[in-house]
Amino acid sequence: MTNQFCNRFFGKFDPRILLATMIALGISSCAVKWMDTIRYGSIGSTDFSETVEVTLESRLIFVPVQINGKSYRFLLDSGAPFSISKEIQDELQYKEISKGHIVDSDFNRIAVKVVQVDSLHIGSVPFLNQTAFIGDFKASPTLKCLNIDGILGSNLMRHCNWVIDQENSVITLTSVLEDWAKEDAKVIPFSADSQFDIMLDIDAGASVITNIELDYGSNGAITLPKSVFDSLQAKEEFAGVMMDRGVKQTGLVGTPVEIERKSVIIDSVGFGDVRLNNVEIKTGKSGLLGNHFLSGFLVAIDWASKQLYFKKYAKDPGVKSTYGFTLGYTEEKGMYVASVMDGSDAFHQGITPHMTALKADSLDFSRTHDFCDYMVLMREAPDTMHVVLQDSAGVMLPFKVGKTTLLSK
């Protein structure tokens, strides 16, 4: 029998902004079904309010988690199940409760084990008997460079209420959502699917997008299925669509696959009169409300009432600019050009997918630097990038590439 294990997970990493699209996972098992095990677990406190400092990096949120007295770095990802690294499992040998296979967003199929983590703490809050997928976070170049030990996913998050304040780099876990988190906030109802993914409706221009997922594990703004994207375009909600072409390397396994992905800026997205201006939307397999959008708000999640509270910060996250190309890495090819955006400076200068990347600013990939160094460079994002590429004929070509900013209509 086959069950949907997680139809949105890892793979949310768009190299153009350092990360973002997701894994579609399916699991089959003759043991306990995943959809039964995901409901396991509890919380070991009844009256608490705990504030924890977090790290913001690459438009993602990293949370310190304590297991057996040791601190680990977990990615906060409301669009994925709770998971631990194979290294943690090798050390602690948790009880296996299910197993099967996963198919990632790039359609790579690998075996998977599901275990029960008997205890972990976020701050002083204990989470007990949590169901966890075991992930190899070093197989994908991007995930390896994030240096994570696990994912704080939706099946764990549902056990309490969360206040996510990225402006002050803290999260608060509460048994009862306090008034300060609700005051002057826009209240939005949400529904949760069988995997405890949070689904809500948002306003995009004059249109309404229904059943989009709240996804802190995506560092993009908004991803929409092509049919929804095309519907908004037909309604003239935006213009100036640009296209990324080449390959993406976003699945858990990290194998490159061909892509053609549309991107655009829409004038405003939000909730009634509470909106962010100039928001990027791109095409993808699922409807995702990513952290580049969510970082514009203090967000409170009230699981008891199934309500979200959005308080807009004074400053919008802003429109991202791009060099118009991304780099990827495989052991066979080394560093290479993964994708190029039509109409960008990189495109007009003749940069094409699959060129070999030799240098990027101060980085020399033929010597000591690697993909993780490139990710750090992309976080710093200088206005121009000097790159040396090699074409299929072996000719070395230097480029000075400026940034391209997507424009609204």
C-alpha cells in the first residue's frame, strides 16, 4: 500500500536566492503506516511560555534543539515532517517504527526509515515520542552547506502555539497564545491537512489564491502551480514575466533535473488591507507561502483555534535582485552554471547553462573553494560578480555580471 508521506519537503532551495522548491515524498510500507505514525507524540508541559533565540540565515530560520543534553541546529520548516539526521540516528539508535521509500521533487527514489524520538527540548519545553524521518542532509550540496542536524516539522509544531518574530530573531512557544501576540494583528483562519501542513487563503492583487501552504522551510516569496500562475496572468495581475532555464538541484538526493520556471513581481500580496508590496511569484509544483514573504510579519500560530495572526513590520522585505544565473555542483562536473534567466545581464552576455565555473569573485573553484563558499558569497551579494567560466570547447571566458531586478507591471 502507498501513502502520501510528505508532498512538500526539502528541495525548497532555489540557488538563485540560495534555496527553495520542495520535495514531494511518498512512502510505502508493510509495517505501521506513516499516516498513523505522524499522529504520535505529545508535549511534556501544560502551562508554559518559552522564548528562544534563533539564527536567521539565507532567509531561513534555524533553531537550537537539545537532545540528550547536546545542542543541535534544526531548520524550522512548517511544510515538512519532523526529521533527524542519519548521524543523530547512528549515535542514538532510536526505535524504528516504519520504513519504505521516498520520491523527492526530482523523482529520485531512495529507501527511508521512520523512528520515534523519545525526548527533545526547545528551550525548556519537552517534546515526547515524536515521529521522525531519517534524512541524509549531506547528499544535496545545498542542504550539506546549511549544516543542519534536522527539521522541526509540522507534526511536531502542532503540539503548541508559536510566535515567530524574525525582526527580533526569537520564537516563542506557548501553551496558550498570549494577548500581546494577537493585539493589532490581522486574523486569518487556517486548515490543517492530514500531515498537519497549514493551509490558508491570501489576496494577490484583486484576486484570491486559496489553499496555499504556510512554509517557513522555503526561502522564496510565493510559489504557485503553473495553472494558478497562468490564471493570474490572464487576469492581468502582473506583466513582465521572466523565465529561468537550465537545471535545478533541489531534491534530497541532489541530482540535477531540467527546468523552465517563470518569475514575476506582483504589486501587492497579503490579507485584505494588510499587504506587502512588490512580491515575487514563481512557478513550481505546489502553492507555497515562503519565508521571504513571511519575514515581513510577526506571525502567531494558534493551533487550538486554527487561526494565524499577522502583524506587519514597518519595513517590507523588498524585491530581490538576481545575477541572472545560478551555480550548481556535482562530483562529476564540479562547479557549473545551473540555470540562466532570460533577459538578464548574464543572458545578454552569453552565459549559458552547463558552462564550467572556474572562479567567482575571490573564489577559485579549481583550488580550495567549493559550493559552500559560493553560498556564503551569495549571502553577501555584491552589486556585481566577476566570474570566469569555461565553455564546451574548453575556452576560458571572463564576465562581469550585474544584478537584474524583476519589475512589477
